[in-house]
Amino acid sequence: MAIELRNPKNKRFIDLTGKTFGTLTVKSFMGFKKPIGCSKWICECQCGRTFEAWGNALRAGQCTNCGCKRREKVATKHPLYSTWAGMIERCYDPKCKQYKNYGGRGITVHDGWRKSFWSFAEYMGQKPSGFYSVDRFPDNNGNYEPGNVRWATKQEQNRNRRSNHLVTLDGLTKTLAEWADEFGISRQAMLQRVQSGRSLHGHRQPNSRPKKGENEPEISFSERRERRRTIYEQVAAGATVEIAAKSHGVSVSLVRSAVREFRSTP
Ligand SMILES: [Zn+2]
């Protein structure tokens, strides 16, 4: 379709810039179609899409959205639609019974998914069976967003509950997230360590493990705790967390975690 781009100076030209038609807002003039002379416009739909529309179709009310209304209608028949709608409701509708456990504690839905069911459906793929539902994983306190959702059964979800995220090491109980901070690894990596039952002590990046013969002693748990106490004492004596972190060669979050740990039990 030939579009002639020229300056709209003829008398019949009606500038639609800024006007709204249904959910479409006209952003700018695009060009004329030869030889009839219909104008084409770049519009932005409320759903966030950019859409090109003919001026006559807009003014005649034949074009009122980018097609999202139709897609939405089709979406309601999709097997994942109720999953998606339920997720949005739990996170954003205070009238929803479960809101207090979701939106009420700050859990949100990834913006692209909130705006578009199709974007969510494409990411999630097919539900393995009716026994599965969407689980926030590996971070149960995290949001519904790419990288933190999976299809899971009830049992799998129970294992991933907030209350199950307390981990006890040598008599000290902390949340998974706190331990992850302490070890300087991601929550996902920490969870994998816990679930695999691998040793939580003496962890290192594979490349930084000392070679045989270097004879570097592994730090025991109690030594680790002593070090945290020393760090805490430094902060208690007036050092900033940044300075304490630097002088011990550890992360700021580890210092904060040490402060939290010893502040209550000096
Ligand atoms: Zn739209």
C-alpha cells in the first residue's frame, strides 16, 4: 500500500493529533494513501500498543482500539485466563479475600503481564495438568515476574512457603534470605544448597577454591560467627557499615545481617 509522506497543507486535511477515539489516542500524522488521499495516523492504545489507523475509520467510529478488545474476548476462553485473572485480583483488589497475603504484603505482578494476558500465557506455557498452579519460586516473598514463577503442585508450593524458609545452622535460625546475604550468594543458590543438603560451610566460587597444597584452612561455623561478632562490635563502636565492610573485606549486607544478629543478643 503506497503511502505518500507530505506536508498536510490542503484544506480538506483534518488534523487528528491529540484526539481520542475509543481507547486510541492519536499521536502523529503518518502520511496519505495514494491516490484517494486517506490520511494514516500513529495512535497509542490504552493497552500500551502503538497502532496505525486510517483517519476516516477513526472518525467513523470503525476503529476504536488496537485490536486488544477482540484479543481480550478471545483470552477469556483461554485455559490460563482464570489463573491470570486470579493472580491480578490477589495482588491488586483489596476486596479479594486473599489480598492480605499478596497485594497486602507488597507482592506485585510484572507490568507486562499485568497489562497483557497473552504476554503472561506465552511465558508460562501450558499448565502441566489441573493439579498445578502458579507458584512464586525461588523467592516466595518475591513478585510474579519473569524468573520467579513456575507451575507447581500443592505439595511443591507448601515446601516453598514463607514459614519453611527458616533455616537452622548450628543452632542459629534465620530466614533463607538472611542466610543467602550472609554467605554472599543468591536466594536461589542458597535454596539449592539447602535442598541438596550440600555442605553450607566453606563454600567458595569454584575458581577461587585454593589449590591442593595451599593449605588454606576452611573457616568453621563458630569462627564465622566470631567474625560476625567482631564486625558487629566495630559498628557498635561507631563505625559505619561501609567502613566495617571494607575493613573485613565483606559485603555491606553481611555487616547489616551481623548487626541484626548481635544487636538483640549481645
Ligand atoms: Zn489496545
